[in-house]
Amino acid sequence: MRKSLLVPVLFVFGCAGSTSGSGAPGDVGSDEMPLSSYDSVFKGAPSNDSLPVIDLKADQIAAKSTELIALQSPVRNQAHRGVCTIFSTTALMEHLYIKAGMANPDFSEQYLQWSVKKQLGAFSDSEGSDNQDNVAALAQFGGVEESVWAYNPNQWGPSDDADCNPDGTETQSLPTKCWTQGEPPAAAATATKYKLPSGSYLRTTSIKDHITNDKTAVVLGIDFFYQAWNHGLSTLPISQDDLKMGIVRMPNADDVRESHKQRAGHGILIVGWDDSVEFPAIDKDGKPVKDAQGNPVMQKGFYIFKNSWGTSRFGLNNPNGAGYGYIQYKYVEKYGSAYTTTVPTLDNGGGGGGPTTCDYKCSDYGYSPNECYQGWQCDTAGACLSYTGCTR
């Protein structure tokens, strides 16, 4: 079970700053909507044009898809740390384990943050990460349940370790322990490790095709535009009502220019879409854009996504559930990087344990030399499922 996140409101992490654009002061501080660095979110991501096209016929794709919403774990809250892709990847993992038949999966973001930096060796001296490396860490090393290492909503500072003095930016170079908050508890060493299959990038214009074919959600790294998200660090006017609906429009040119002065990235989970949803485009002053006849110009067609900013403000009034949002198709297609993996196979316990690790002598399976290899997957009866590492 997760503990409630009782966090002080004066911490400001993610993208530093505490103003609220043209909203009331303090309404939407960056500490409540933390982000990651753009470079970490998009590290190694290929261009969309270089990825293969999934080409379903138009009549094969529904105008609305909400079936995956019922296959999601509760919306989590990353609170004051810029670890959005850790949360988006964990949300994907929990969704896939629900698809596999596990009841109420709740995996440790704290452990995944450590695993990516310490075991995988990615982003070892900075706070952020990317969905690809997160999935790679889970595929190679696995994760543990939240109860093994519960998430700490606050960054480590000098009171936690003298070497840790964060300045509020994810690109600041500090020792790994500052970003992982030390080493896992002793119980993590023997805890069940839950893995994901290896993943791959997906062309953003093929997200609907993937969900239609595979019936699984898509994790997304996104270039962040502050006015489009109604974020407190926007230098342009924002809307509290739109924030509470979780509306994320295609950004206007002024928002793109202003946002790239303090460029950031974010991670979300795409769980569906609705072709009929529409909202008026807005200009740099937060006013509806109108055509030559004086009619509002509408942005029509939005993906449904699960966010990681809790349920008390962003998406509070979203019809798909508190903490969910709508993001315009063109925004995702132009400014996103999509990543997917497949449903894991549960063990013979029927959804209770997931893959475990075990030690075997290679000679027990006709291999040599006669030594023990750790980390093989095995089923609940103790039969080894992988002989990787043994040589003839």
C-alpha cells in the first residue's frame, strides 16, 4: 500500500521557479507540476520519420477508444521530483501487468530510479531519465513492489547527505546517491523482481494503429509548452479551468518560442483517444483564435492520457478520471517520442508473483563450467527458464 504524500508546498523542483504566469500567484507552482530536462526525455530518440509506419485502414480504427482506461493503476503523484519518465514507465508497467492478469500491481518508482542510474548506468549524475532506458532497466534487472522501497516525494538535500545540494534543475551534476536517495533497503536484494519485455520506439502517427492492434498503452516523451499545459511557469496567460479539465492544446507559435527559453520535457501514458473532442485554439493572450468570419478556430481530436501529478488539480474535472488529460493529436505527432513494449508473462501462480530470479549451476543443465549464475528467470516450481551466461 502507498502512503499518502504529505509534502511541504515550498519546495520547487523540476523546472525551477514558483510563479504562475498570468494566473493567481502560487496557483500552479512548478513544485506541483514537476518536469524533466528536454535532453534527458529525448536522449537517443530517433526521428519519427525514420520509424516504420503501421498502416491500418481508416475504417479499422475507431473514432473513440477508452477501453484501456479500465486497465490502469491509480494515478500517482511524483510530487517535487523531476522523475516524470520514471512515473510514466511505471504506469505502463502496471498497466501491462494488469493486462497479464495481476490484481492491483503497485511497483516502486524509487527502485526504478536507482536501477536506471546504478545498475544500467544511465543518467548517473543527473535526475532525469528516458522511457527507453527505464524499460531497458526493467527488462534486464526488473523492479520491485512499492512496499519494498516506498517513493520519497522530496529530493535529497544537505540534511540527508552533505554531498547533495540540488539547485532545482534536473541537469545539475551531483553524485548518483543524491538522485537515487542512497541504496535500496536490504529487503530489495531478495524481493521478487518483476520484469518487462524489451521495448521499441513507435512512430507517433501510428499510436492509434498500435493501440488498435495490440490493445496496450503507449508511453510518450513530450516537448513541453507551458501555456498549452496551463503550467505555473508560463510567461503567457493560462486558464485554471482548462488545467482542471486537463486540456493540452497544440501550442501557438508564441508559446513555442517562450517555452523553448526554459525548455523542458515530460513523460505521460497514452491510453486512448476521442476524435469528437474539440476545444478552441488560443492565442498568446489566452484568447480564442477566430477565423475571418469571427468564428472560433477549433482544435478537434485529442488523445486521452494518464499523468503523474496527482488528482487534486491537474485533470481534476476530466471526464475520464481525476489526473487524466486530453492532448491534441498534432501536438503528440509533431513534438512527441513514443515507446512501447509487450505484455509480460506471469508465473504459474496465476498473477501473484511474476518472474523471479534464482541461482543454478550450469552443470545441472548440461553446461560447463560448474559454477553458479545469478539472475536467471525461473517459474514457481523452480524450473529455470533461461540459461543465459552458461557456455558449452
